[in-house]
Amino acid sequence: MTVITYNDGGLEPAAQLPSTVVVRFCGDSGDGVQLAGNRFTSDAVLGGSDVVTFPEFPAEIRAPAGSRAGVSAFQVRFGEGPLGSHGDAADVLVALNPAALATNIQHIAPGGIVIVDQGAFTPRAVAQAGYAADPLDALDEAGVRLVAVDMTAATLEATRPFGVKRSGALKARNFLALGLVYSMFGHDEAGILEWIGRKFAADVLSRDANRVVFRAGTALAEALELAAFDVVRPAAVEHDGAGRTVTGNEALSLGLMTAAALAGRHMVVGAYPITPASDILHFLARERDPGVTTFQAEDEIAAVGAAIGASYAGAIGVTATSGPGLALKSESIGLAVALELPLVVVDVQRAGPSTGMPTRTEQGDLDIALAGRSGEAPLPVIAARSPADCFDAAIEAVRIAVEHMTPVILLSDAALAVSSEPWRAPDFDSLAPIRPPLAQAQAGADQPFQPFVRDARQVRRWAPPGTPGLQHRIGGLEKADGSGAISYDGANHEAMTSLRAGKVAALGERLDDAYDLAGERQGRLLLVTWGGAFGAVREAVSACRRRGLDVSHLDLRWLNPLDEEIGAIMRGFDRVVVPEQNRGQLAERLRARFLVDARPLSQMQGRPFGLGEIQRAITGALVS
């Protein structure tokens, strides 16, 4: 039986059409909600919309089916851009079982639409989700509009002619849900039908069954007149059809591949699988780029050791990890600082400490990135600000590492890693080449090679083994300035420590994109961000400025070194607020460095900032 209920008494059109819409799919981790969300996103982009997505995964690999612990979700916000946030609450929530409804009903907007698979709300499933009674009866009175459809029965009926077993047939239920939502927003059906043909080309039965189920969903939506709801399709932006959607991990991987080509050096990526950084290793291994070698190590320490060894051999060493892995790599990163070798350490941050919440996002690794090594071992630290920006940040990290002979830490986070947005690949010829400071062969020279002689930028030369006349040795013990010989001299140690630190500090004068300022350079309120906090804050500040509020936004791309101009900008405002997903790590550093009263706005709930909470913080700061 199919039931539709409207608690507002009808389908009157909205007085003002929204410019963006938020749709959230949720179900068991095996229900295909990630596939459904990604496909819906792709067609939203093809329809002309800007998009920001936010997938959420269960941490348990094999959580019991129908349990809250096993719920997976995918949220997409689409419409008129530019968009920076995945949105606060969902206008449309699609829940494929009671557990999905229980864990996601908090994300529905007042008056929003909840589409559920009524066939999945059996007494056993309802009890397993923690409900004392069927929640659909109460949901109708909770300020939302309920569309209860027996998707299970409809899917089984649509696949009956194919003779598919029940378990196999229900794997297509996500396509029925897609058919319902596609009709609601007028998405083009031809694109997904063609895509189903390509994705399931090797399995004709699955191909045909999924197509029929999708069409059954669109037919059911038409019969129920779902398109009459006052959640309307967003206004499309004009585009030429080029480009693609990209996740942060995909963009970062493509950036690494591009950087290797720009430098004309082979790249070796040593990594140990860890959520949410594993996809970088997986993506690069699948691509089989001739300029990139991937190595899955037995542990985090072996992974960074392999990358350092590759850099010593003349390749670009890269290692990718998340918070606990960064802690394990700290001693080896200190070695790379002392050796002054090019090394890129990618840290896709997750909620900690220790194992923490491995599938949830956080910005908790800033302190360890900046100072988590023994002794005085500063290195450059860069943060990506959006999924697509991970491409540019990866190239910039490799550029600094190679051209300045130093390890670099590139900070991403779990939300950026799995979220997606539109991206257009740049013309390779438009990108500036990366120029390694290679030492020249000295065959027959009277003087031995001096590996730690520096140029005007305090950068030593890169001397891969096997180059005639450039024989040298390096290791973890302190080196004598110039020759690189082992030295226990205190004055030399202090000089070498200062040289390494000075090289990093001097980068501040050479970075063209150290920060990005939106708004005036002085005023009542300045919000300062880094990394994944950028999108929601930039969009919220833009909205507040359109309302006439005196607020500006300063985003820091480089966290070490800090450009001196940052202090001058902050001093031009009455109040400085620093939104970040930690307990105020950047705010504390800004206060210490620039003696400015920077106040933290902390949030550590495993989800990115929402537009609403940033706008409320702006209003509160301006009226207090």
C-alpha cells in the first residue's frame, strides 16, 4: 500500500522559490545511498547547478543490518552558486529503513519532506532501530510532510519478470528512490539510464533490472504528483558542459600526478591504509600513471621511510595518512627536516584523539603539524580549503618541497576528502613548471662535493646518488654546515638549526597566496579560517555582507610561515573570531604571534560548520 500524507493540508506553491535545495539520502551501508547520492549530484551538475556534497559513513565495517551503527548517508546541496556549504538541514530526506530515519530525522528542515520505504518499517526493524512504536504515525505530526511509499514491494514487483532473487532484487531499491527524487526535481532521465547501461555493461540482467526499477520510481512519482511539492528545482547556472565533479581525495591525487609531471621527476607515494586517507593510495594505484609509483607499506613508519628514501634517490617522496599516522611518522619527519629533502606529508584529518571517530571530520592536527617533532624542526604547512582546491594545494605543496628542499605538511580533512564539487581541469601548459635545485655533476673536481652549501634562498642542492662527483652521505646526526659531516659542535648545531628555520620563515616573502581576504581590510568584525572551515564561512560572510553587516573574512592557506600582513589585517578590526573544528589551535597561535585578541569559535561534532551557526555567530559578535 502506498500512503501520502500532508500535514500542512495541501500543496500550495511557495511564495518565493528557493535558490538552493538540500537532499539527504540515508539507509544501511549496503543500500547504495552513496551511489545514489553521487549519481544525483552528477546530474545536478549537468543540469547547470553548483553543488556541495557531504557523505557520511559508519565506522563499523560490518554493523548489523538495520542497526543505527550501520547507517550511511549522503547529503547534497545544489542550486545557484557559488556554494561553499553542504547546507544546514535537508529539504528532502529519503530514509530506506527505520534506523536511517532515527539517525537522520534531526537533519530535516521544518516543513521538509520525508520519503520513507514503508515496506521496511516492519515491527522487528522498528524495534531494532530503538523505537517503541511505529514512528511514521508520530512523524505526520512533527512539522514535516511524510511520503510513505512501499519501495520494497514496488522494487520486487518491477524485477519479477527478470527472475531475480529477493536479495538481489532489493539491491536495486536505491534506483527506485532515485526515480522518485529525479521526478521531484525534473532531472534528466536519459543521462542516468545511459549511465546504468555503462556501469552494468558486464551484467545485462542487473542493467535491465536497474533501469526498470528506476522507471518504476519515476512512474510512481508521477502517479503521486510528487513534482507538485513546493520544493522546486533550483535555478540553473550557464555552463559549457565541460568539467566534472571531484572529491577532495581525487583532486589531491590528480594534483600529485600533475606536480610530478611539472617537476619532471618521478614520484613515489608510500602509504599505509588509514581512514579517510586510503583513497589517495587507491586512486593513484588504479591510475597507473607512469610518473607515479605507489607502495603500500606494512605500517606508517615504513611508509614515510620509503618516501624519504625515494627523495634521497632523486624522486619526489610523498606519504599520505590521518592523525594517528601523523603521530607515528613524527620522528621520520624530523629526519627529513634535518636532511633537508623534499617530502610531502598529506594529513587527512579525522576526529581524535587516538582512533577517535575515524569516519568523522575535525581540524585537530594543526598543533602536531606545526610542532609535533623533537627539537627545533619547523617546516611549511599548507591547508586545502575545498574539495577542488585540494588539486591546487597538492601542486603548491610539491612545489615548495622540491624548490626549497624541505618537508611540507599538507592538511586536508575527512569532509573535504569525501565531499565533491564541480571542478574544471586546468590547461597543463598554463601551470608554472616546478624547478628542482639539482646539483651539477662534478667529475674530476679537486674539491669534494659540499651537500649543504646553500644558495641565496638558503636552499641546498639536490644530489641524487649516482651523479658523478656528487658522492656524499647524510643521516640523522647533526651536520656540519657546508660539508654535511657529522658534527657535535654546539655553535654549529645552533647555526644549522637557525639556517633551517630561517629558510622556512623566508618563504613568507615568496608566497603569493598566503591568505585570501573577502571584504574590507578594517571594520567591526573579522572571521579568520583555515582549511575546511572556509566554504561555510565564506558563504555566510557573503550573505551577511549583502544584508549590510560589517564583517570580513580572512582565510589562511599557509599556516607556516604566517605572513606578517596577517597581523596588520587583524589589528584593523574591533573583533576577531576564529571558527575552527578544534578547541582553538589557530586562535591561540594568532594571539601568541601577533598579540591580537583572536577569539575561538570551536565546534567538534564530526560535521563541517553549517551556514546557520556561522551566521548566528556573526550576528552575536556584532551585537555583543
